Amino acid sequence: MAKLILNGAEQEVAVDPGMPLLWAIRDIAGLSGTKYGCGVGLCGACTVHVDGSAQRSCQITVGDVEGKQVTTIEGLDPAGDHRVQVAWRELSVPQCGFCQSGQIMQAAALLEEKPEPSDEEILAAMAGNVCRCGCYQRIVEAVRLASTGI
């Protein structure tokens, strides 16, 4: 039995503490916004926040996050109105949308750390998140827009 603090609510989950957090989020908690992409932490589709820091949920275990705040795309803003989400909609960023929850979570963590990042800082922070559709220019523009507070 492990205790998770998921999107602000404490949950007990009957899983091995060695289970990757991604599967506990998707299969046990039923939150499908966090995506499985590569399984080795290279694509960023599974990005969540752990105590406010962007982390690849396929690379950390349930045991690694016990007692820590885990935020998924569903918990970023339950109404979908986080400034990054608003910017994404405003600029019609996604094409297929598969990677977008990970992109948004990475961008939100960046803006918490650096509220007004330069384009170079945006590119560096977002470099580990792959967009198979190539929406990188719109992603950078949306992060820049979100940094203005919209």
C-alpha cells in the first residue's frame, strides 16, 4: 500500500512502491491525461509535477513520490484555465495533441521557475519534450504568450 498526494488529494493505492508513477496515475487513479510515449524518459509525454518540478512519470516510482505533491494535467487547473492552457488554445498549438499535456506541464514548471524566460530559456526547458507533429514554433510562441500573464 502506498500513499499518493495526487492533484491535492491523498489516495492510498494498493501497488508495489516500485511501480512507475505513470502506471499508477493512468491505470490505478484513472487519469488518462498523462501519456505513455517512450517509457524511457526521452519524449516528455508523461511529464507531471512533483513538488512543482517537472518530472518524467515513467522514470520515477510510486515509492519515490510518497509524501510529495504530484500534479497531473488534470490538476494543473481543473477548469483548464491555467495561463499555459489558455495560451495553447489562443494560439491553436496542438495538431494531433498527443504530446500536449506533457508540453503544457513542462512549460508550466518553467514559468513557475522563470516567469519571464527568454526564447533561449524556453527552447532549453522544452528541448526534452518531443512533438511528433513539429509544432515547436507554436509551442515557443505559446510559452512566450503565457509568460505575459495573458
